Amino acid sequence: MKLKLIAVFVLILSCTVARANEEQLIKDTYDAWVQVTNARDIEQWMTYLSSDAVFTPPGSPVLITDAAIREYYEESFADPAFSLDCEQLSVDIADSGDMAWARGYCHFTFTDPNTKVVSGKSRWFKVWLKQTDGTWKCKVNTWNIGGTK
């Protein structure tokens, strides 16, 4: 009986450690993605998207193709004032281990249509998909403007 209890404890502990490792991997992936965003490297930036990604920028049409997402971010990256300072606050991984949900916030700066540099906050929500190679890529990205931490 003791051996079975020890085996169950070890199994639970190993699952908990594995889940924590996956959460950290998603956090590290997101942090690297923000760095690539601020470097304005569109080619590298696109590698963080899963196939058929969907983005829902506030005040804009839903972006449902790689080309539409690329165009939106190429325009943002062309703005010399564009920058993000973001934090991922939580990650929840599905029991299946192949999908995760994350939320966080960003402080942003960009040039508005009147050529005025503006700053603000946004809250975001992402869906991450685990790839066959073990990496995580963004499937859904949605955010608002004016959110708080």
C-alpha cells in the first residue's frame, strides 16, 4: 500500500513539475516575442504564430490570414514611436496539454493618425497551441485599449 501511495505521489509531482515547465516555456516564448516585436523584425515575429492564427485588434477588422496579420504589424513596425512593454500575468494549460490560455497587459507607445505620439495600456488574452516539436505558438490574440493592470 505504501508503495502505491509513493508511486501516486511521484506521478502527481512529476505532472505538476511538467505543467510548471510548460507554463515557463510559454512565458519565455511570450517574452521573446515581445523583444522581437520591439526589434520590429517581422520575419522573426511571424514565426511565433500558429497556422491559421486569428488576431482581433481593437477598432479594426478581425485578422484571419497571415497576410492580414503581417500587413497590420508591418504598419505598426514602420512607426518609429511604436513600442511595447508587456507582462504575461497568468497561463492555464488544458488538461490535454496541447492548448493554453494566457492573459496580461501591455504599456504601448505609437503615433496616432494626427502624428501625435501617444502612450497607454491594454489588456490582452491569447490562446497558445503546442506544436509537434514542443514549442508554443499563438493561435488567437485579442486585446483592448485602455485596460489596467
